[in-house]
Amino acid sequence: MDGVLVLWDVDHTLVNVDGLGREAYDLAFTRRFGVAPAHQPPMAGRTDRAIAKDMLRFNAVPVTEGNLEDLRAGAEAAMDELAHLLPVRARALPGAAAAVAEVRTRTVQSLLTGNVRHIAEVKVAPFGFAEHLDLDAGAYGWSHEVRAELVGIARRNARGRHGRHFEKVVLVGDTPEDVLAALSSGAGVVAVATGRYTRRELETAGAHVTLDDLADLDQVLDGIRRAAR
């Protein structure tokens, strides 16, 4: 596995935060525009930048860079305020902590997530994931609204951090969007049915390896190896 860049999704792959991310964006929107959002964009597998654009558009707010940046900054601040609820409402998903800890001993790993980086860090902090991840080698959902574009960003960040090109990249995620991001960027993908999508749906999307969850460490490590071929 050495030489493979492993990139983990956050929501419903490593953790379930019980909707706190959406609550942060709703709170930010309400504070900035003076009214709660009446229409919610889909979130699963999408980048925060794409979600923020739709949140503005769906609620008849001009999609300007200024409004986007206000919404992002407001959501980061709101997530900080809500962070005290994570130990109560959020949970690490089965096997995730052990898998991340073990992969660290074998290769470079980081996050590839639709979340803004600060929000991603807040979500994983209570569960000890950050100490095993090279967060500067990953890619986050404000860099580009198309998830597939994040793979190239992560490759460049990892090369800058470690002084070598990672030819083989494996994403681990729970949505067809994770699968599409991998397939359209030449990466491998291990899909886990720990979110809203079934194993069959993830297989149909084209995942190289599908697992029910991350609970079986040997299966996870074998899946990453197979996806990297």
C-alpha cells in the first residue's frame, strides 16, 4: 500500500454528525439574510461550494462571490458554536477509527470531502481522526464545486507535502458522487454503504470495491489494495 494516496470522505464515511453541518449553514443563512432558508438543496456527496450556490439560488438570493463568502464564513462560525453538541449527537462510524489509525502506518492519507476544511476539522476532532491524517495533503469543498476536481487538487497538495507524485489514489466514500469523482479522475474507489445509498446502488455506480462498512479492518485494507490496482 506504500505509495498510494488514500483520501477519506467525512460525512457518513468516517462520522455521522446528525445534521449539524446543515444546521450550521441554516444558521449562517438566517443571520446573514434575515430569514430562514425556505428551500434546501441536496447535500449528499456534494461540495459545500455547490451547496452554498444552490442555497442562495433556491432562496432568491443573488449568487455573488460576496454572498458566498459571507455564507461560508458564517457557517464556519456557526459550526464552532455547535461543536459542543458533537460528543452528544455525533458518532464515529463502525471501524472508522481503527481503519484510519492502521492506514497511517502504511501510507499517506488525508481527506477528500465536500466540507469546507474548517468544518471538516471540527467534525472529526472529537474522534481523534486528525492525528492520523495529513490534512494539508487533502482537498476540501470550497476549492471547487465539482467533486471530481478535488482529486487533482489533493494530488498536487500531497506532492507538495511529500515531494513525490502519487500515481495511485484511492477514495473512500459513501455516495455515487464519490464514485464518480474517482472514476472521472483516474482514481480507485472503495465505497461503503454507511450513508443513504445501498451497496447495490454503489456497485451500480461503478465502485471498484464495495463494503457494508469499515468494521472489518482486513476487508478495508484489502479493498484499498484492490482499488489501487
